[in-house]
Amino acid sequence: MKQHRRNYGQYCGLAAGLDIVGERWTLLIVRELLAGPCRYNELLANLPGIGTNLLADRLKFLTSCGLVRQRPRAGSKLRVYELTEQGEGLRETVLALARWGLGTLDEPLPGDIVRPRWAALAIEAMIQRDMAGPDEQYEFRIGDEVFHVQVLDGRAAVVHGKATTEPALVLTTDSVTFVKIGAGLLNPLEATLTNRLVLDGAEDAIIRCSRLLGLMA
């Protein structure tokens, strides 16, 4: 049974959605779970500043609304939180908001947090679906996070882990550089010349990947 703590009193889809996900921190919890199931302590570590009581409250509410559930981690007694099918339905909304938000970013402030874990979702948000080229894979190594973009039959998808075939391009950088490039605050060429970004692949693969991510017209 759904429980609504905030009610705008409006018979409108947007208002109904904000009744559930409009609270501070809620969409950031969803962001973490879109990247994969998490233990409570993992969520707490990846959301600095939320506080354990507030996190517990938000998870309880999201569970009561049918967006989140708990299950045992495979081969372990430990329990993880994951999105339900209804929760996964927020993916495109979160991606659209992340894509829009990239354009509002300025230089990071001292103390701003960035996690390599967020990179895969950012790449998913950046993908220009109509720019998918030939079948190939691009591997991204952002800090300690490794994932790849698989282009297959004209469709591009982000997949966690190393490329399953020889990648056409391997991109290596740190989290801050990655975000600044995605936000248009740092030119990829400048990042390459200063060794903040390392590209290992043929020039035509670099061009195709850049166009796929909207970094090149």
C-alpha cells in the first residue's frame, strides 16, 4: 500500500510523481540503485551528508511505495536494496534530468564529492541514440570503475565490467576530469594533451565514440 507523506492536492501526473520522489535525497538514492543493488552501508558511503536516520526513512518510504525492495545478496546472508520494476521505470526520467543538469555545472567547489560509480549513468545519459555506428565496444576506466559501451545492431548500451571483445577504444581518466568533459567545461583534446585523459584506439573510433556521446558534431 502506497503511503504519501507529501501531497500537493493536485490531480496531475507530475504532482503525483513528486509526492513520491520530490523529497530531498530521494532521486539520489534512486541514482545509486540504478547503478546496481546496494547494501545499506554502501548507500550511506556513497551519499555523504544524508545521515543514517534519514537514509533509513527514505528507504522505508520508497519500499512502502513499491519502488524499492530488499533481497539476499547471491551466495550470502547479506541483504541488499534494489529497484523494483516500477523503480526502474524512473531510469529515463533520471537520465533526462542528469543530461540537463550536466549543462548547469560549473567548476567544482572545494569539498564537492564525485564518485567513479556515477560515471556509467552519466555516459548513459550522454548517449545520442541516433549516432550509433558500427558494431564495436568502447571501454571506460574511470578511477576504479570499469564499464563499456556496446554498440550492436545500431543500438548503444552501457554494460558494467570490461569489454567482452577487443575494444575499439579504451578511455582512462579520473572522475572530476570525466564530469568536466561531459559538462563541456574541459575540451577532450586539452585533457589529452595534459595527460588527464588517455585514449587508446584508432582515430576513427575516437571520432565515432565522441559523436555517440555528443562531444562532437
